Amino acid sequence: MRTQVGIIGAGPAGLLLSHLLHLRGISSVVLERRSREYVERRVRAGVLEQGTVDTLVEAGVGERLLREGLPHSGIELRYGGAGHRIPFEKLVPGRAITVYGQQEVVKDLIAARLAAGGDIRFDVDDVAVHSLEDAPYVTFGGQRLDCDVIAGCDGFHGISRPAVPDGVLTAYEREYPFAWLGILARVAPSAEELIYAQTERGFALHSMRSPEISRFYLQVPAGEDLAAWPDERIWAELKTRLETVPGFTLATGEIFEKGITPLRSFVTEPMQYGRLFLAGDAAHIVPPTGAKGMNLAVADVRVLTDALARFYADGSTEPLDGYSAACLKRVWRAQHFSWWMTTLLHTFDSDDAYARRLQTSYLDYVTSSEAAATTLAENYVGLPYDAPV
Ligand code: FAD
Ligand code: DHB
């Protein structure tokens, strides 16, 4: 079997790449180790930057997103007994975020690929990449896929990054001493906008998916066991961390999804080797506090699509050679923003009283200075793709 671009992984990165390449007349095959049902149900991100929304709409896969997505023009930072709104409409006019579940993006992309006759193989076993320097090919389930280029879009635990010979890639990494316990509940959101709450007991986030479904996250210790968190404990802790301003009551309901995610920062440099190009979580991970992971995956894939389009148009390898450098500026900006939001809002057991005072001082600054609030706002909604950062 032969295709132009072999894509490992049917997450947002792999699926969007396959779709964007198709729009440029470039063929691809997507190999995914999980079932279609599994990837369509995997609950993860929810915040789409303006540029991500524009990319999906321009690519013709934004119809349901525009209909069902929830546009937001601000977030609340809640700490010290008060809520403080960061008004995007004032600080970054014309730019906003849209709340729309990642699994809905995945469903829309799969539907679009299949409608266009796209080739996505689910449930494939033993995917391996070979001969990355010149004539790359992928083997899976006893078959062989020859291609010009391989896109490693297989997430942090995939096989693509580890296939690069030792000594080529450098990893930059930081682990945090806490994780996020995330839930979905059948209850109307208790607020119209997202609430990022900092308390002495730890961070809590109130988000949503629809007028009937709310999404919450709680900071819990790293390595925490989900079994230690029966529903009553989750609601009690969410109430303690969120009901900290006068007049706010958290509505509760049936919890139908629960999961724990470790928090990690990770970047590999470069994001390519020979004919293998890494995109999305395969190349970098951010802690979710800044809501950047899926948005970065989209940004990578835009760069890779343009580079591949040039390669097939006139044989030029320059944009492909520069792929990693073109992505890494944005990647590092998002790394810093995600680390900064995490540090600003979480409780570190190792913090002494001095460190806690610094945290409060920065929260006070961000919520009172227009310059500081604009820094948060422009990073949160996403810097323009051509920003010189
Ligand atoms: P993935 O979604 O991980 O997809 C990789 C795919 O590759 C998977 O389908 C996997 O099954 C497949 N795969 C893996 N190994 C193999 C193999 N050997 N062979 C074949 N296939 C393989 N990001 C945001 O932008 N905004 C948010 O609000 C946000 N919130 C988050 C909240 C949580 C709780 C979590 C966990 C993440 C959040 N993120 C957020 C991050 C976001 O979910 C990820 O960055 C995003 O999924 C990255 O997409 P990807 O396609 O690169 O990787
Ligand atoms: C959601 C996830 C995030 O990581 C975040 O910062 C905000 C919202 C969500 O899943 O809704």
C-alpha cells in the first residue's frame, strides 16, 4: 500500500492534518490503535482559541461548532473571597474563545474525512515506523504502508517520538506535584463564564459543555486514586473551593464521567527527524490550566500542511526543513503561559508563606492592572499565527 503522508494517530492533530492535506489534494492514511467509538468518546479539552475556530470553519468542518459551541468573551479569576472578570472584549477586541468539547471536534473531523472517502484505519495493532531517513514506511497488523513522509500525531505515549535514534532529540520537561480530577455532570452551569478558582485547599475550575452539562476540575495530589473520590466528596470539595464569594451557590447533579490527569510540561527539540514530523502532544505537553494543548496541535498541523503543500507543488524542502523552528516559538510561548497560569492558580505544598504572598500579589496585579490583564487575555485567546513571539 502507498500514500503520500502516513499519519499515526486519529486525535485532533492527525485528523485535522489528514483533512487539511485532502483540501490541498494530498493523500494520506490515518492509523489509529483505538476504536472509532473510543476516540469519539474520550473526554478532554474544551476551550478553542479564536484561531482554532477560524481554522476549523475555513476548512469546512465548523458548522456544528458554530451552532453548538459556546462563545465566551471573558473568564473569572476567583480568590480571596472575590471574583474578578478578565474582559476579553475590552482587552483583546474581536478575539474570544469557544467552549466545544474536543471529542466533538474529533467526531466532526472523522465524519468529514469519511464523507470525502478518506482512509482512517481504527483498531490497528503494532504500528511501527521505519527507514525514517529516506524511504519511510509504516508497518501495522502485518501490513506495510509506504509513504513520502510520516506525521507522528500519536500523542505523548505514542511510538513515533521513541523511534527517533538516541541523541537526536532533546527533551525539556517539568512535572508538577499535583493532578486534575475532571468530571462531567448533568447539571446546568452555575455561572455563564469559566471560573478559575485559587484557594488554600487547591485549585478548582468550573467549565461547561452545554446549557445542560457542566465540566469541573479539582487539583488533587499527584498519583491520587479515583476510588478515593466518591461523588459526594467531589461535590463537597467543589463547593468548598468555588462557593467563596457572596451569593454564589454551586448546583450539583449526576456525575457521568470522571478521570484523573497528571500535569506535565514537556517539549522535544527538534520536532522532526529525516522524513518524520511530530505534531501535537507527540512533540509537546502543557499543563491544562492555560487550555492550550489542542490549540497547539492545530497550530502545528497548519504549519506542516503548508510545508507539505510547498513540497508537493515545487519539490521545495525548505519549509519542511524549517517546520520545527516555525512551530517552536509558539510552543514555547504556550509553555510559558501554561506554566505561569498553573503557578498562579495552584497550591504548591512546598510553598512557604513568602511564596503564597507572591502568588496573591500577582493575582492582585493581574486583576487590577490593564497591562497585566491584557497579557493574560491575549495569551488565553491565542496569539495570531504570525505573531513574532
Ligand atoms: P491525542 O489527542 O493524544 O491523539 C493521539 C492519538 O494517537 C490517540 O487517538 C491515540 O489513541 C493514538 N495513538 C497513540 N499511540 C498510538 C499508536 N502506537 N498507534 C496508533 N495510534 C496511536 N487542550 C486545549 O487546547 N484546551 C483545553 O481546554 C484542554 N483541556 C484539557 C483537559 C484535560 C483534562 C486534558 C487531559 C487535556 C486537555 N487539553 C486541552 C489537551 C488536549 O486534550 C491535547 O493537547 C490534545 O488531545 C492533543 O491532540 P493530539 O492529536 O496531539 O493527541
Ligand atoms: C476546560 C479545560 C481546561 O484545561 C481549561 O483550562 C478550561 C476549560 C474544559 O475542559 O472545559
